[in-house]
Amino acid sequence: MQRYDRPAIGLAMGLSGLAGFVDALGFLSLGGFFVSFMTGNTTRLGIELAQGRLDGILLAGMIIVLFVFGVVCGSLAGHAGGRRRQAAVLAFVTLTLALSAGLDTLGLGIAAAGVLALAMGAENAVFQRDGEVTIGLTYMTGTLVKMGQRLAGALLGGPKLAFLRHLTLWLSLLGGAILGGFAFGQVGLYAIWLAVAAAACFTVIALFLPDQG
């Protein structure tokens, strides 16, 4: 994160907030499965396998496969976007979220939540260099580890505020999850349309930002 300028970090914060919002919707609608946090779903898959619950095995497996497929699709969309790679990835995310919202409108709630995982996988391709993700937008374990490392560095005489970018990214995801939990309590998965609007706004913003990968 230290290699990115403030506009790029601002975009990353907004997208992490979006991920938290969407993940909260998915978690609440799927009864404890995530649409952006595959470590948690892998643990759930292991538990479902150990207890022999076929429905849980299929659901966890489906979400993980869709998330990985989303990463593939996001990377391909970014490649096709050329100089506007970030905007191309976000356009794909927006369309996928709209598809999810449409499925929910048709009464296909489980399918809608599954497509959310596809969108969240794709979102992780926004910040990517040489085929590697440079900022994880939908999962915070690595971010918190780096924040801890920056804090340790500060105690050893390094930059005192280097941890702040990691902290703000984590807080963005937390804030998005709070809003998502509240929105779900008010309108259920209709709140996906709010995510669609936010993703569309981020797509437009990305068009006017230098593509830093």
C-alpha cells in the first residue's frame, strides 16, 4: 500500500467498504457463510465435511468456486481494459452485482448471494501488478498483519504513522459491514441495489484516476 498515492488509497478504502457491505448481506442471507472471506468459508467447509452435512458442503464449495471464478473474470476484464484496467474491472463488478440484484428480484435469493461471491472475487483484481494482487480489498488478515508489522517497526525507530493506511483500510471494511448489516435489516437483499450504485460510482471515479495497478 505504501507505493500508492492518496487517490488510489481513497479508492481502495471505498472498495473495501463496498466489500464489507456486500459480505454482510451475503453472510446474513446465507446463514453464516461469507461471499468475500474465503478463509472463513474454507473453515466452514471443513466443519461441514467433518459432520457430513451435504447441503453445507455444497454451499461452501459453490461459494469458493464462484469466488475463484470471479478472480479469473476480473483479471481477464482488466487485461481487456488495457490502460483503463481498473475501470474495466469495476465495470464487471458493477454488472455482476446488478445480475445478483436481478436474481433476488426474481426470488432466487441463494443464486443472488452466490453471484455476490463472483463479484467480490472480481473486485480483488482492481489493484494488481504483474498478475499479483497488491491490495486485498475483501479480506483483512494480511492487512492486519502488515499493520502489526508497521507498529513494530515504529517501536524500533521506523516511520511512526506507516500503520495508518492499513488501519483505515480495515476500518473501511468494518464500516461497510455495519452499513450492510443495517441495510439488510431494513430491506433484505434489495440492499444489493445500493451496492450496484456504489460500484457504478467507483467505476466512474476510476476512469479519471491514473491506473496504478
